[in-house]
Amino acid sequence: ICLIRISSKGPIIFSQRRCGYKGDIFLMYKFRTMFYNEKIEKKIIQAKLNDKRVTKVGRFLRKYSLDELPQLINVIKGEMSLVGPRPHAVQQNEYYRKIITGYMQRHSKLPGITGLAQISGARGETKNIELMKKRVKFDIEYNNNWNLAKDFYILIRTFFSVLSGKAY
């Protein structure tokens, strides 16, 4: 945690408005992995592989998904679950709900720190609309077929995925 502060100026915890259950807006927490920018961006730019905005410490945190740990606060507050569709930023939500049929169905369950889309190869940057449609398909499949055994399966797969260090 101290390395975040030492490596670049700015807060240790990053918060962003996200859309959750039934479209409710909440502040989602993450460890800050990018260089701090005091001005508020009007357009949210999704992180990319080898993104120049990511700090050296941030690269390590992202590689092992350690930047997600503060979301346990969101889980305790009842805004998120361990497993569920990943919450998108409010601006992204507004954009995609207009162009992807059924997009808002992903809000029928609490958003999660991990989800079916993440373990199925639909995590990270969505360079085109087809990649986002794929993610939404997994989210809706999860919501429509939820069961506790599937949650345990997703958590176990996430654990091994995190150990592999394939995130960014």
C-alpha cells in the first residue's frame, strides 16, 4: 500500500461511480494503479494492455488483480458480491445500454468482484462492440442460471487465474 504512495503522487484508493444492482449507482473502490490526474475526465478511457498510464507498482497490482481488494469494502457495504457481473462505469453503462439489446439485464443481480465473464475470457479491454456483447452474454447467462455451486466454481477458477498473473 505504501508503495502506491511512494511510486506516484495521489490517493492510495481510487473510487469511481459504477452501476450496480437494479442500476443503482455506488462508489467502487480499487487501489490506484495509474498515475494520478487531478482533472476529472469527461470520457472514461478503458485500460489497455501495456497502458502508459499504469505505474510500475500498478502493473504488479493489476497482474495479480490485487488492485481489486478494496472492493471487499463494497461487499461488506452490500453494494457488491464476491461473484456477479462486473460493474461498469456510469458512462460506459449509459453508452452500452443504448446499443446492446438486453444490456440492462446484467443488473438483475449484485455486481461482483469476479464473474463468469472474467473466467471465460471476456475480461479486460473491450476494443469493439462484439467483445462487450460477449461479456454481457456471460453476465446474463450467470444471472439466469445462478446457483451456489457455480459461485464456488467461479471463485476457484478466479483464484487460479489470479495466481497465473494474466490480468492487466
